[in-house]
Amino acid sequence: AKESNTKCVLILDEFPSLLELKDGLSLVRAIRTIHETQRKTVLCIASSVRKYMDAIAMSETSPFYKQFMMKEIKPLTESEVQLLLETNGKEYGIKIVEDGVKEMFSYTLGIPFYIQFLGKIAAERQIDILTREQVRKVVKVFLEEEGTALFLDYMKPFSAREQEMVKALAQGIETVSELSTA
């Protein structure tokens, strides 16, 4: 950025995952040291888990303590989902209809990651019109192909006991006593 006299934004998504690496803390400290010497460069770090961001940016023991402004990105509204689908749909030749938007919003609740992932599947399947039924088919593909990996990633921070409880709940246990027995 300095050499070309331009402004630069470096965005590192899922930044706290660096700490899971063997020398993760050293890497994070190195990034901070390098960032402090940069000119015309902005560092933006992101994570989908707020507590991880708090730990890496707001904790007094963190290398990035008081280095960032925290911004929480809210899910998209239904009209924003429609705009995103229409904009990206044009690129892939996919027509978006109202019931398709409503169905996509009901499944994703406006979370961009899921909207984009489902849109990618729709493009790969060469869907011409994104209707309610087509969204349901795309969601089914998503769950069959990607659901396990995403679910296991969400389960990772849970203790063994918590994981057993989630499994029991997924198998249809409805009462606390049934959960306790399981």
C-alpha cells in the first residue's frame, strides 16, 4: 500500500482459529507487530463466534487488546436477502421468485454464509428459477453434503457430556427426565 500509494484493507475471517495452530499465539503476536508498522493499511478481523472475538481483541492479556473497534454484523433482512439473490442470480442466470426468497429467508434467517452457500449449490445444479420447491431441494443437498461437517464443527467446543445431550435431543427426547436417563 505504501509503495503504490493506495489504501489497503486486509480482512482475516475466522481469525481466532489461528490460536488453534501449534504456534498460533506467536503468529497472532507477529501479525500485531507487523500491523503496527503498516501505513495506509487497515486490518479487519472477523469471527462468527462473539466470545472468541472478545477473547482475542478485548481481553487484557490479548495481543490485540484495545486495537480494534468491535462491530456486530446482524443477519440480512428479507428484502436484503431478495436483493442479494437477485444480484447474484443474474450472474448465474437464475430467476428469483417471491416464494423462493421467502423460503430461503426462512431457512437461513438472513445469515449471509448460508444464503451464499445455498446459492452456490443452486448455481452448480443449474437451477433456472429459484422457487420454494427448488430452495427445499437445495437445502436437502446442503444438509446431505455439508451438514455433517458444519454440525461437527459446532459440536467441537462442547464437552463430551454436552455432546451426548445434543445427540439425545436429536433423537427425539423431549423431557428433562428422559434426557437425564439417556
